[in-house]
Amino acid sequence: MKERIQKVLAAAGVDSRRHIEQLVREGRIAVNGRTVERLPVMVDPASDKISIDGDPVRLKAAAKEPLVYVLLNKPRNVYCTNVSQGEQRRAIDLLPRDFPRVYSVGRLDHDSRGLLILTNDGDLTHRLTHPKFEVLKTYLATVEGQLTPEAVEKIQKGVWLADVRKGEGFRTGRAKIRVTQRNREQTSLEITIGEGRNREIRRLMAKVGHKVRDLIRIRFGPLKLEGVNNGKWRMLTPTEVNRLRAAGSVEHEPKAFASTVISTSAEKAGKRRAPASTVSGKNPNQLKKA
């Protein structure tokens, strides 16, 4: 039975659906010896032979691995890809060598750091990363220069950005911004978005004339970056996985997000809403942490 190639490879733990689509467009995937460069690509996992950069993908062996879920505190200069490119250090290289095959849920730029989810659950990955599900992600950012209240308001309302891969533009969704420190040299802020497109925060700041010096993700849906040191990881608990599934469900609408957009007047007054509740727990799995 033929299925979309991104679904087959994600289910096999090769990479996320969105990154598989990118690899197809880059001409790095071949089916039965023939390079494919345009989507959709339909394959039969039982009979077709798929390779990435000339390396064959073992679909049957990968599909037998259990579903696992990891929270990693990604350091700088670590890449969120499973496909080796030169001497790049990948997020999966921070896990034990005998760890089940997993891939990154979404991307953090190599020069960004913080909370990264790794799994081999293709369906959950799709729901957590597709813009239509609007799973909220919170970052701490430091940008060059003094970010004005007018710039904050502009970003919060949404701006137009170009989508180079599709040859068109899109309007970003509303963002929640809280400035924590501001002077002539730099501005520190907390920003929450519901899309998480490619380098979105860096592009948003560039749109209003500010370069990002430092960017760390501290929250992904119901998960917070707590108790995990830089470069370390832990398994997610069953409760955390269930909450992630709820966050990525069609029925789950981030209605609270729309009502928590902080206006510049509230910012000046120093007002702040209480943070959303988070989950925590010890690792119930038998896999040993690095």
C-alpha cells in the first residue's frame, strides 16, 4: 500500500515530516534509485527502496522500535537534523549510541539553545509543528539596540514575511511579548508564538531592525525547561506525553493566548500575567540518561 514518503520516513524514525519534505525539495532522496525532487511522492514501504544522500533507509527495522519521548536542553552549535553534513554535531549525538532512532520535533537554529523534544512519533510531531495547531512556544531573547514600544506592538499584531521555499509571503500570527530589560545597547524580552516557522523570531526582529544576539526556548506547549542542564536530557513521563497530545489536538484551541497579548501600556506599567501551569515528574522509563 502506497503512502506519502514523509509519513513513511517519519514513522520509521528517520526525521520529521517537514524536514523530509525539505530533503525531497533539495533532491537528496531517491526511490528505487531515482532521485525525487517534487511532492507528493508516494511509496510502498514493503517493496520500495529509499535512500538519503545515497545511504539506504532500513524501514522495517526502524519501524519495530518503541515510541520514545525525550526533552533535551540543546546547546549552541548543535544541529536539529539526523542527516549528517560534514562535522556538524547533531542533537541525536547527545544521546547514547544504542538509543532508539528519534528526531527533533521542529527546529532550533544551530546558534539557538534550549528546550527541544526528540521522538520517533510521527503523528505527534506533525501536530506539534504544523502551524494550524498553534502549539505555543516561549523564548527568551536578547536583541541589539533599544526595542521600542511601537516595534513591540507591530510584532504582536503580526507582520508579513517572505517564504523563500514557496516563493510567496505570509503574515505571522499574533505574538505575546514582555520586555524585561531595555537600554541603548540591547533589549531582553520574553516572546511567545504559536507557529514556529523557520527562524521566525530572528526574522521578526530583523523586520523591525534588531539583530538577535541570544535566543533560548524555555517552553514548548505544556513543557518547561526546568531541571535539565545544558546538553543534558531526560525522558518525558506518560502524563507529559498525554498533555503534548492534547496540546496538538484539533479540539485544543489556544483561546487563552489571544487574551494574554500584553499591550505596550501594560508593559510600561510593569504588569504581568501569571505563567501557565506546567508539568513535571521523574523518569519512569528504564532507559538510562547520558
